[in-house]
Amino acid sequence: MRYASITDRLTHLGSGKWTVHLKAREMVDAGTPVIELTIGEPDIMPDKALLDEAERSMRAGRIRYSNGRGEPKIIAALTEKYRQRRPSISERNILCFPGTQTALFAVMLGLVEGGDAVLVPDPYYATYEGVIAATGAAMVPVPLRPENGFHLKPKDLEAAVTPNARVLLLNTPHNPTGAALTADEIAAIGEVCQRHDLWIVCDEVYEKLIFDRTFASPFDIEALQERTIAVSSISKSHAAPGFRSGWAVGPEEFCDRLLAVSETMLFGGQPFIADMTAMAVSGEFDTAERMRESYKRRAEILMEHLGGHGALRPMMPEAGMFLLVDVSGTGLDGETFATRLLDEKHVAVMPGASFGEQAAGFIRLSLTVADDTLREAAGRIATFADELAANVG
């Protein structure tokens, strides 16, 4: 039987990147206790008021068909949210989707196709490669260097630009590194995009989880507003990943053109979830603040417990819910280290290679477990690294 070429392009870009995570879940199902530091699932519940609103709305009959752009209440709430950043925003600048992932998929489908290229800072979130490959476009990695704190440098972006480049897929605050770009850095990156007439798609899902600096975005720079599309959701900001509620905000013409794509894919989300999202976006909740405080504290715990082992180089994040550890000093790459760590110490972490070539010597640790559990995991990781060093000696 024959299949569309997209199935070939995505063959190794789906769940294969999560092999260690899936194996850990299988071990748990079989009765083996595992400390899971793989995926970014907040370890607190959404605010009770949001859950109550979702239930109230559902029981009130808000379970019927929606529309391709989004329910009026959530569109209005998002319009007000983004008007705080750009006063000219209107309802025509917004499209709603089931989560950031779907928003990214639709946005890329509307911007590139076979023969085009998308520039992506490397390391990158594990699904970006598949989102781009699905369109038929090629991904062009742009190195993020540890010595620069994994901050994208304009000269590296300039060097990576190809004649067929159409989009820069930016992620700030960044997963997996935790880097948060400054306004000056983004302005310099934006100048490169202007010279080469590139769209900027900015994944801002960690906007509310910056530790000690101010959030900055190309969306907020006037000179870049006609080429920037921001995507986000309530998954991280309101600890609600399972509700799958996100959006894209961009130029009116872009949104008008993409609307037909959205309608073909989805023709609307769930109205009761839209009502909950409207409350989340427009209300005052301390969920993000509590997560931000705990994730920073936990990152510091890992720095303290892993930093004293010469073969391990933990890197303090500036934002988000993850921390990278350079394990190349152990003599193992990140994938081998993660696989053996799971088998021998029952700690599950993500191998850096799931996030691109630049992270191949790293592992990524989630900060979404209790402090004591994280200390236990750090102890096992340190012991494993010490055992590797002793065996080499």
C-alpha cells in the first residue's frame, strides 16, 4: 500500500525522542519505583477557581461546536492581554488552538512548504523538528553555545541564513536550556531577520516562569510587529497542560489567511475549556509565582548537589522548569548516560540528543518533583557519575 510522504518525514520524529521516558513508565507499570525527571508536567494543580469554571461551563451546556478563530470570551480576554504589550492588537490578530503544539503546527503550515527552510536555535524543543518536517520544509540548526549561556547570537544566526530561509523559530524563555533573551539581544536578532525578510515565530509558553529578569519578546518591538507571531498557552503558566488550550497572535493578514487552515484542521475547540482559559488569562492567580519560586529553588538544589562532582557540569537556568547537565566529562554521551542511569539507578532523565546535536553531551532534568525527591535523584546521579569515574581510574 502507498502512503503520503509526511509519514516518512516524521518516522523518527515522534515518540522516538521520548524512549527513556516511555521505558521509565513501563518500569513503573511493572512495579519498579522510578524517580521521573523527564517531562515538564507541573507538580501542582491549577487554581480551584479555574477547575470550577470549567465544570460550571460544561454543565451549563458549553459543549457544542465552536468556530475556527475561538470563542468570543477567550478572544476578548487574549485581546486585552496582548493590548497591554501592543495597544493596536484587535480580535483579528488572534487565533485559538488546542495547545501551543497545535498552534505551532498550524503556523508553520501557513508559512513554509517544500523547498523552504526554517532556522531553529539548537538545542531546541523536541517536537520542533517534526513540526517543520511535516510541512516539507527543511530545518537549519543555529548553534546555541554553552559559553554564551545558550543565548542566540546574531552572528551565528547570520551565518546560518540560507537563500531559502523563511522563518526563525525562536523560543524564549528556552526549553531545554532555560535561557531567557534580553530585549537588546532580541532587537539585534530582529535586525538579522529584517535584513533577510524572515518571519519570527516565538514560542513564549514559559513567559511567566522567568527567575530574575524581565520577559522580552520580538512581539513587543514595533519594527518587528509585522513579521512576528507569538504562540503560547495556559499549560505552564496555569499548571494546566492536559486542558490543551493555546493560541497564536500575529498580523491580521496572517491570521486571516491561517483561519482557513485552522478551520480545516479543527473547526474550533471546546467552549467550556475556552471559558476556563478566559478566566485564567484575565484573572489574577499566583500559580506561576509559586511554580517560579519552587523551580528556582530546585535548580539551586541540583547545582549544589551536582556541582561538586568534577565529571558533571550542571548549568543554572534563567527560567522554566528544567536544568541541563553536561555529562560529557564522564566519557558517555547524554543518551548512554540517561539509559544507564535509568537501568542502574532508576532515575529517568531526558538525553540531550532529543533536543538537537548541540545538546548531545547533556541530560535534561525536570524540576517538577518535590525537593526531597529531587535531592534523592541528585544523589543517585552523583553516585553514578562517581562510579563511572572510579571504573575509568
